[in-house]
Amino acid sequence: MKLNNKQIIELIETLKQAHPEATCSLDFNTPFEMVIAVMLSAQCTDERVNKTTPSIFNKYNKPEDFANIDITLLEKLIHPCGFYKNKAKNIKACSQKLISDFNGEVPTTMEELIALPGIGRKSANVIMLEAFNKPVGIAVDTHAKRVSNRIGLSSKTDPEKIEQDLLKIIPKEYIGDVNHLFVYHGRKICDSRKPKCDVCPINHLCAKNNVKLPK
Ligand code: SF4
């Protein structure tokens, strides 16, 4: 079933009603803190990132603080978030680039964000939306990918291709809502192993009949 424009809007509005609490689940106070939180969230839960960052941001919350930090100390600080060696290297390099190329400020365009060490398209989308309230794309994480595939909004597996499919059909004014809604829907109802299709408020709009559920 290919959804028409009216059905796409119905789908998003229904999800908004079902998940009114759907917002960014990473804690941050400044765009730079958002950059650090997003980097730490790779392969890690937002919950764990939120438990780790307060004690770090109390002491270190500007690019200058991380640009010259002892790498072993940084690795120790971010250790609970996993992949700490790579993340520490990227946080330090990113902070140095922010100072050398952007006067210590987080840039406000996708192109500039993607050029920062450790920031890919998904992270840049999150930063544009959450730190600057300028949604230009849709962050496709594991939940957004699964929900998009199951509903039938995209048959692709590559997150960037799924994003392109979504951008073709989601009206501009809803772009900023989609990631949060799909993440919450994926966590609460469209579970990876046991989707609760019988109670799903968008089951009449979902290509669920084509969904191959895990055994
Ligand atoms: S009907 Fe089932 S597969 Fe479709 S979105 Fe809802 S829970 Fe997911």
C-alpha cells in the first residue's frame, strides 16, 4: 500500500497523539554539549549518555576544555559510553577544529557539521534539529529504519537512502517530528522482535501484511 499525502499526514498526526512525550532524549544545555552528547550516543543508549555527561559538563563544556585535554583522562571520563578510544579521539579532534575553523562555535549548516571529525549525517541532522531548531533532514537510527521499512515508507536498508525516501513524502512542516515519533513508536509499540500490531494506532496505514516478523 502506497500512502497518499493525506494518509501520511494522518499517520504522523496519529503518532503525535499516541506519543505526546516524543522529544529529544539526550540532555544538553548548549550546542557544543549537544555535539558531545551525540558523539557519545553512538552505539550507546541515550539513558547511559545522560548519566555520564552531567559530571563531565560540570567541569568540561567548551571546545577549549577538550582541545588540549589529556586523552587518557578523556577516555576515562567517557568510558561508560563504550568505544571510548575512538570517541575520545574524535571529541578532541572535533574540539580542535571548532577552535581553528569556527572560532569555537558550533557551525549551523549540515555541510559544515558533517566536516567535523566524528559527525556523520545522522548526528548532523540531530544537531540541526535539537540545538538549532532547524530541521533539514531526518535522522534515521535503528528505530526509524525499522518503523519506516515496516510501514512501507521505504524498502531501503541504507539509512541515508531511507532518509531520502522519507524526505520525498513527508511534508516539510513534519520533518522535525519524524525521528522522535518513529523512535518512540519503535521503542513502545513497533518493537523489533514483538511489534504490538493489534494495539498499534497506525495499523490501518501500515503495510504490516508484508512484514516478516522475527520468529
Ligand atoms: S502495525 Fe505493527 S508493524 Fe506496523 S507500525 Fe504498527 S506495530 Fe509496527
